[in-house]
Amino acid sequence: MITKHLGQYDVIVIGGGTAGVPAAIASARGGAKTLLVERTGALGGLMASGMPALGILDRQQNKVVGGIIEEIVDELTEEKLAFGNLRCPLHNSITTVSPWWYRIACTRKCVDAGVEILYSAALLDVRVECSKVCGVSLVSGSYLYIADCQVLIDATGDATAAYLAGADFEIGQPEELEEIIAVHAKQETRYDIGHSKCGKVQPVSMTFCLGGVDTEKFLQYIEKHPETYESPKGYGMHYDKEYLFHSSAIYFTGFGEFIEQARKNGDFDIPRDRVIFATQPNKGEYLINASRVIDIDPTDPIQMSQATNELHRQVAMLTRFFKKYCPGFEDCYLANIGAFAGVRESRRVRGRRTVTKADIDALNIPEDSIALGGYNCDIHLSGVGLYFQPVNHGIGIPYGAMIPERLDGLVVTGRCISTDSYALAVLRVMGACLALGEAAGTAAALAVKNHLSVTEVDVPTLQKILVENGGVVSI
């Protein structure tokens, strides 16, 4: 193996997905020499598959995420490659962009900011000296790369860098959360959600897009059959006709009657009671979010490889299901498949501050918040249903939730920040992760510029910079 030293960086960001892209852009714009390391050959993460970002507006339609993602979405909307931020009665808001153009926009923004990007590279190890992170080793093909840094940002989603650095973490759902969900499950009457025990973590899924859909025929069917989109009793949230029939894009969940029919016919064996799909900017194209593999440890490559095989089988089954059973989808075709399995939950780093269920219940926005989460509590069960409860307005995320307890020189961002598993179910979606990414990159650059540890960053100064750049830290 050929060893190559890449030299010294102010900031290294591991992961070029939802949180990693704004982290790298913010860092470079803040004056830091920045390296972005991505394990695939493209930037953007799940949003670059066509999945809409949820929770950029909260339940009261307050804007809770701005900054870099708003800049990108506004530019794509102007070119009719995105729909902007749209109200959704169930998901608070949806922000759908053309996946391919989002990927291009992420790359262009990084390059314009001066970010150096290393694609198709995996994190091998993290170097720690005297409890301070100071560098990484990376592997790509036959090359071993060594790079030094003042600040390392973990945007892997799985807290891989933090784990390798020795950070404390938690994974999985405690018994008390399972008890809350069990009570909810017993209250559910319309759908059989299977057993209520959640298992270790939430299921993994793979998104894909279907083209050739007759939208008018689909809408005519659901207008005549409103029972297909009726929410389960336990949700406390319901679609309205204004949204379904007059919004320029929708995130639809329903068609349970067709799943029941297909299951009886041996055409459906996926543990779901309804399918979810989202309008795409390309006419007649919809993002499908309906696959599910349960009881998988996302940090185990063997288990994830097996799950990925099963998810591809499910994509084929779902495509045939839509063509055979669902009105408007008779002539649909498989337009694209996400590049990787999507993970809802894995490691959560123990930080100097932790967001908990109590914070969600109290709708807390602490004075030291550096980002907001504007989604509902959404926990996918090991059965076929959801624990899905409204959160009335945005929740504040304190700076300390990104800073591990016992390490310096490391900032974690995205869904691996310090939360309990209930709060994670609110903050794991793309809206919050986009905001957290920009906050992490801005904080890292601020620390480098002022010769500070990331633990010493002045939060009011950080908040001021975020707000000046279009970010939101309070309602």
C-alpha cells in the first residue's frame, strides 16, 4: 500500500452527506483550510436520492433552518429544480429538490468555497494525543492517506470518527421508551402494527424513484377514497384537501388497502402497513420511501451488506406492487435507486450537553442553541407501523450536544449528536442535520481563527455569525 501525507488542515470533515456538506462549506467560508472526505463518489447524502428534507419549517410554519441549505434551495427553485419549503400537515414541511441537481449544487458550493474534496475514501483511524484529536488516516484503493488537523468534524451519521477516537456513546432504545411505544401500539386500532417492541434501533431503508406516473389518475383515486390517506388514530395529525390537491408537491402516505390485497396474493411481504412517496421536480416522477429491514445494527458492515441485498429485493417488489395495484402507477418504471441504505438510528455520542425527551416535551429552546429541529417524534417500529407524535414548534439544540465529553478537537454533527433515543426521533431528519452541519463548520472555523479549543468557542459569537449567514437559532 502506498502511503501519502496530505499535510496539515485546519478542519477535516468526515462524511459528505446531509450534515457534512454544509459543515465543510461553512468551515471554508469561515477561513479554515478544509478537507471533506466522502466514502462514495458524490456529495449530498440522502437528499441527493430525491428524499425531501423534513422539518425546515416547524409545525407552526416558523422557519427553523436557513443558511446554506436555503441558499441552495432558493437557487434550484428559481430554476424550477425544486419546490421550495412547503407546508405538510403530517411532516410539518417538505423541501424537495431534483436529486441530480442537488448533487451538482453541493459540489459547486464546496468547490467555490475552497473545500478540498477526497471522494471514495474511507476513514481508517483517528489520531488522538493527550485526549485531543489531531489527525486521521484514510484509505482509498491502494493508497493510505495521512492528514493532520486542528479540528475534526464527524458527519458520518454513525459517529464513526468519534468511536475511533474513543468517545463515549450510546446505541439503541431503552426499556422505558419501549414502554411508551407499547402503550401507543395498544391504542392503535385501524392498522395491525405488529409487535410493539422496537428492537435495537429503527429499521434501515432504501429510497428509489418511479417515473411515468399519471398524477391526475392518482389524485382522482384518493379524492374518491379519502380513507386511503386517513391517519392512524394514534398520530394526532391528518392530511387536508388543500394540501393534497392544491400543493405543488406532496409527501403522501397511504394505499394500505392495496398492501393488504397484495399481501393476500403473495405479492407483498415487506413489514409496512402503508407506502410513502414524494413528488419530484421531474414530471410524473415520485420518490418512494417504503422499504424496511428491521433489527439491523447499522455499525456492522456484514449486517448492513445483508440488509442492502434485501433492500434491493424489496425495491423490485415495490416497483411491481405499484404497477399492479396502485392507480396512476400502471405504466411506471424504475427511474433510480439510492446509492446506499438509509439509516435512521445508530450511535449517539455522549456530549457535554444532551437533548432529552424532557426537552422535547417542554419545547425547550436553550439560550445556547446553535440550531433548531422542527420535526415531530417519528419512530419506525420493528412491526409495520410508526410511533408518530406531533411536536408543536422547533426544539433548540445546545452547542454542547456537538462536543464529546472527554475529547477535544472533535465536533460531532448530524444525527450522532448527544441525545436520548426519543429526542433523536425528532432531530434525526435532514432539516435539523443541515442546520447542525452549518453550526459545526462555523464553530470549527471560529475556533481555528481565534486559536481556541472547540470547547472554548464563545456561543453568543457563534450564534451571531450563524444568524448573519441566514441561520436560525431561536423562534
